[in-house]
Amino acid sequence: MGRMVFVFWICMAYGLGVNAQPSAVVTISIEGVSSASGKIMMALFKQADGFPFTHQKAYKLKQINATPGTHTVRFTDLEPGTYAFAVYHDENGDSKLNTNAFGVPKEGYGFSNNVRPKFSAPDFEDAAFTLKGTQQMRVTIQY
């Protein structure tokens, strides 16, 4: 009997130690979408490399159909850590943020922490937030 209890506790300790990965969730409220044209595109980054618009380097991507108003997007099963996100309203459906000849966006966009840079895209550090468990954030689309 004593040996079975010992084996049980070893199995429990091993199982809990291996499978006990902390999981974090971020829920993002995207406010101010102006129309039902196209899609809302979102990229979540864990590093500065590629932030904010090189989606191929994003940690996770999401897209939803656009409708006027507010949308909610959830990223689940994340490791606790530092993240930043970029969102844009791909009104014409070409899967990129269109800009004019001077590089100024012609479609709506936003960043975590509601960073509003004046002359360039924000740095990862400006948009970064620390995710430890479950967190809710808001971003307002800027047109």
C-alpha cells in the first residue's frame, strides 16, 4: 500500500510539473471602426523585430469582418510576457495597410496602449504591455 501511494505522488508531481504551463489571455476591444467594408486585421508581437506591420513576424494573427462600431478580439493560450499589437482596417481587402506617397496611412489603424505617433510607426517599447494572466485592453482606430 505504501509503495502505491508513493508511485501515485510521484506521478502527480511529475504530471503537474510538466503540464503546468501558465496560460494568459488578452481581450482587446477595437473601437471606432467606421464602415462594414473589408476586414479588421490584427497582429500580436512578442518582439520588436517586425513590429508593427510585418505580419509574417507576428506571434499571432487574427482577422474579422468589419462592421461599424466596436469589435472584441481574444488571444488565448499565451505565455506570460511582453507583447504589443497593431490593428488596421483593411477596407479594400488587399491584406495590407495602404499609405499615400508620403507613407501616411489611408486606412484606419491603431496600436496597443493607444500609442499615437505623429510622424512614424511606434516603437515596440512604446506599445509594449506586460501580460501575466487575463487582461483587457482598448484601442481606438485612427482614420
